[in-house]
Amino acid sequence: MDIGPRGGYNAPMSIQILPPDVADKIAAGEVVERPASVVKELIENSLDAGATDIRVEIADGGKRLIRVIDNGAGIPAAEAPLAFQRHATSKLRSAEDLEHIATLGFRGEALAAISAVSKVTLITRSRDESVGIELKLEGGHIISQRPIGAPPGTSMTVEHLFWNTPARLKFLKSKATEAGHINKILSRYALAYPEVRFSYVVEGRLSFQTPGTGDPLAALVKVYGPDVAGQMLPVEEVNDPVFPDVRVHGFVSSPTLHRANRSHIELFVNRRYIQDRNLTYAVIQAYHTLLMTGRYPIVVLFIEMPPERVDVNVHPTKTEVRFREPSLVFRAVQRAVHRALQGQAPVTRELQPSGATEDYRAQWAARRQALVNAGRDAPTPGQLAMDLYRSEAAGHEETPLVRKEETAPASPSPSQPRSDRLPPLRPVGQIAATYLIAEGPDGMYLIDQHAAHERILYEKIMRADQQPVPKQQLLQPIPIELGTHLAGLIAEHLDTLNQSGFEIEPFGEGSYLLRAVPAFMGQQDPEALLEEVAQGLAQRTDLVGKAREEALVTMICKRLAIKAGQVLSLTEQRELIRQLEACENPRTCPHGRPTMLHLSAQQLEKQFGRLGT
């Protein structure tokens, strides 16, 4: 006996084949979720037809009207009625074709699903025919058909979406929300197909249009605006021998540009937008230590591979895919993004304001050597932990703040790549014993001394395999009792700790003997530090492998870095800034917090009302 909807018992029902209209409405529920789903399917049909100009018009958020017009190949008049039958497609012929899909659509379900829950008007003309055809459908049934004069291409009008399924209609959001979802769909295809001109018309007004020139950067500027596009870094397509069949290219934001959620991470496989948690995590991991917790980058990433190595026939929406070698794709994506972040070269300089007036730039060029010389007349350094790092330079020539032969302008020209490293800075003073003020060729910098020193220490320790961290031998080894559990955690990471400047060796059960500490440790209690690090590791059970090692180094840096409230002499300020300039990622601490704020000369002039005077 079956339990009825009110908890009672119903007589068993005989098994029956569902009527076609009921089956179509159920199938439509998988493909057509909201107006944006309709737009997605129609745009994919247009792109598969070779269109170079696609116009999308909507009214009432797409609930009342959706119209997609293209200049593609069109549909032959004799085949137009067949296009609205389920499983009717021109994209494949056999099961073997599923392994080599090069088109966006292939299931033959979209038009049948759309017409089942709306009123559709199709006007299409094949390039090989002189006259087009018009079809009108309601609820999936053709109600009229006639020849019509039309340009080559297709116009698909979808009206009164979900008119015959009112329950579905109730779940739609406001027209502004639905229009926003459509805008998102359009933006994705504009990025993936820069050679196609996309136009988006809302309530009769042009809201969005891409140039369709084939320039990915032009599409990026149109979608995100020049301010954001100017802070994006190119992910260059390279022939990577490790991943010969996987090519990754696109754009990623610099660490200074981030958002509150991961919805701005756009991934495409063979120009098809996909949603993949593992690849999203690969991108986020590439930003490890560059972004604060809870902040995410803006990413537009294209992954290209042979079609037979990715299965796109996973879900009717075709946004989920299955890779034949997922770990290989994961590593390829992570490696490509990491390479772009290491390069730190913005996609264009022309999109960004100069950051300084020409007069200021010229003045700086004349004063650069004076700034270097000024740094050599400072008083004797204090005994801060950061100054102990000078011991590593023994026997090495000191690198000047600016090389004598360096004559390049402070800001690179549009043809020059601009590194995210800092320009030469001159310390001016300290505020609240926490922040440093520095002057640069492009304005003023406010530097968080604790966050800056964390970044310096982190990079020095992470480069320990290339250049050992200086150690300070203790006159008398210190025995440290940690207990069995914490001692086990220290044992697990003993190599990393010893690379960080410590010299630790086992000394009985639950005990260690400390023979040396990092040269920059100063007067801090090493026993308390090791206990704190061990307790921190005990709490981070979510991390494994390299991520756990990096977390360990981050904890050490946080404990050893200069603290807020610590007064620095001008020489100490200069030394801190000099070391920060040498960092690969000087603008964020290992936790992802910003190390500085930058106010350009132009911004200062604007604040003081000097522009235009």
C-alpha cells in the first residue's frame, strides 16, 4: 500500500506511460530553470550556428519576453519543425560522437523544453535559401507555419515563460534579479567569444554591447570596466611539457583586487562555462598567503584540451563536466595561475591612471640618487630583530636602493610590463608607533610595520632552500618539555622548523633540545614560541601537506615580526622598507591582509583641490 499525501493509504496505481505534454514539462524542469536558462540555450545555438552578431532582448526580466537574434547559418525550412522535437539535433549522429563533442549543444532537448513551457515564435532562413520560415508554438505544439522574408540567421522569440506551469512562475525573482542573471550569462559568453558582438537590450534600451573584435582584453574591459581590467594579470598560454595536452590562459586579478565571494571565478573548458569545485579550489590555493581569509580573486580562465579527455554529458545544463585526468587539470590550472601571480605584470598600462603628474615624475627622476644618498647618512641602527638580518649579508656586496645605471622612469610606459614589486621608497616617519610613512615616485605609502615584517620573514623562510636562514647559536642548549602530543606535532614538522632558523633535536620522550634560534628572533622566549606553534598546528587539522607547512611558517612569522606599538628609528624604518622592496609579494602579509595603503600624487592633488588649477 502507498502512503498518500495526507498520511493515509491509497490503492496501488498501475504503471502507465506519461502523456507527452506531461513528460515534456518534467523534462523542461531540468533544462529551463529561469529566463537565464532560456537565454543560455539560445545563445549556444547561435554560437554553434557560427553567428558573429548576437542580440538579446528581454522584457519583465525575461518572464514576458526573450528574443535572441543572430546572423548564423539559420535552419532549412524543411527542418525547422523538427528542431522542436525532443532529441532532435544536428550536432551528432552516434554514441561515438559523444567522445568528440566540439559544439556547445548536442542533447537535442533545449528547444523542445523551452517550447513546452512558453509561447515561441521562430523566424529563420538558411543561407542556402532565398525565403525563410516562421513557426509559432504554444506548449510545445506548432499552431502556425508560413514562409516569410527574412535575412540569413535566426530570430527566436520566447513569450510568457511558464504560462502553463504557474507553480514554476511563482519561484522566479524580481525582474531586476532575473535580468541580472541574464546579464551574467551574456557576460560569460562575451568573455569566451570575443570575436562575437553581443548586444543586450532591456526594456527597449541597450544595456550592454561588446565590440566583437576578437580581442580578449577588449571583452574584459567591456565586461568588468577599465578600472578592474587594468588590475588583471594575464595568464599566458605556454607549452608546458608537464601538461602537453592541457592549455590554460586568461586573466586573474592582482592580489590587491578581490571580492567577498568566489562567484567571480569564471572557468571555461573548450570555451564552455563550467562549475567545478576542485578547479575553483586550485585557483584559490594559488593565491595562498596573498589574500585575506574570506576574500577571493576575480578570475577568467580558459582551459583547452582534446574533447575526448573531458565528458560534458554529465548534466542537462552542461555546466558540470568530468575530466579523464582531474588531478592533471588541477595542477595545470594551479601552476598557470601561480606563474601569472609570480610575473605580476598587469594586462595593460593604458587602462590605468598614471598615478603621478609628468612634473612630479620628472622631479623624482632628478632626486632618486639624492634619496639613496640620504639613506647613508642615518644614525647607527638599533637592535631590532629586523636589523639582525644584516648578518646574512656578511661577505656580500650591499645592493643599493637604486642602481646607478637605472634611468627608467618611475612609472613604466604602456609598452613595458609593470611589476607588482615596490618602487624605491624613502621613509618619512612613523605614526602611532605602528605605521610607516614613505615617499615613492608615484605618491605616498602608509605601511603597516607588523604586516610588512611578516611578509619579509615569510619569504625569507620559504626561500630557505636557496639561501639558508641565519641562525644564532645559543651559548647553552635549552631543553624544552612539550608533552607527548605537542612533541609529536613538532617531530612531524622538524625539518620545516630547522629550515626556519631553529636547530632542534629530540631529547627523550616529549622533549627537545634547542641549540639555535633564528637570528631575527631577538629576546623572545623560544620555548613559549615552540609551544604556541605546536598548539596552533593542533588546531589546524584541516590542513595537510604543503599547506600545513606554510601555515607553520606563517605562525612563526606572526610571532617573530615587529609588533604594533614598537618605536622604530629612521634607520630601522629604512631597513624594513628596503627588505619589503625585495619581496616578491610585498603588498600583502602571509595571511592576505594588506601591508600598505598607497595614495598617488594625483589622488593627493585631487584631495587638496589642486587638480585643474
